Amino acid sequence: YNAQVNIDAVSSLFNKIGQGILVTHSQSGGPGWRTAIINNNVKAIASFEPGGDFVFPEGAAPDTIKLFGRTIVPPRVPMADFMKLAKIPIIIYYGDNIPEQHSANPGQEQWRVFLSVAKQFRDAVNSRGGDVTLIHLPEIGIKGNT
């Protein structure tokens, strides 16, 4: 898998169609953040259950995360690039079936970690004047959707 191929392809699409809202799901979440950084035609992002590749500014990224023998290192970008995300509205949705505490089930634990990193991403963007809304559907009473 080469994320840069997807980033370049989606950026090319936005160059062709002009301004729009980028919708991402799961693994395409990470390339979505980077597409918005390089292409000013991305005017908002709606991301559904993005994976763990949230970008953070250099010097302000969360710690490395160990996940069942895997090491997740949140990608770091220059502050000037990160600030581009603070200039567009972003909404992130997560469904249910994500445990609140550590789980021995690798799939559930992965999504618990991803949701935790998503909250840190939201806070990192919003603390720099951005507009990220994170909605965890069970927290607003919607269940049975994952």
C-alpha cells in the first residue's frame, strides 16, 4: 500500500473538479488529512471511522502506541502544514462496538486506540483555532451501527 498514490490521485481530482468536501472512510482517513494539506480546493472533511494515521504537528504529537506487537507512530508534519487543517471544518464519526477499556480482542483494541488518537487530533487542531467535531455515536444515544 502506498498512501502517496492515493493522496496524489485525490488531489488531482480536486484540481479537476475544484472546491469540494472530501469524504473519507477507514484507511482513507490518513491520506485525506494529507490531501487537505496539499490541496486548497478541499474546503471541509467528513471522515467516517478513520484509521490511526492522524497527522500531528512536529513537536506536539502523542506518544508512540504499542498495539499487539505493532508500533503506531502518529505522523508528524510541519506546523505550517498542520495549520492548514485548522482552516477547514472537519467532522469525524465513530460507531459503536468500540470498548472504553483495553480489550484482548485485537480488532476492538485497534478501534479503541484509533478513537483515542482521533480525540487527541481533534484537541490538537481545535487548540490551534480549528473546527474539528468528533461524534462517537453511542455517546449521543445511537447504537447498533458498526
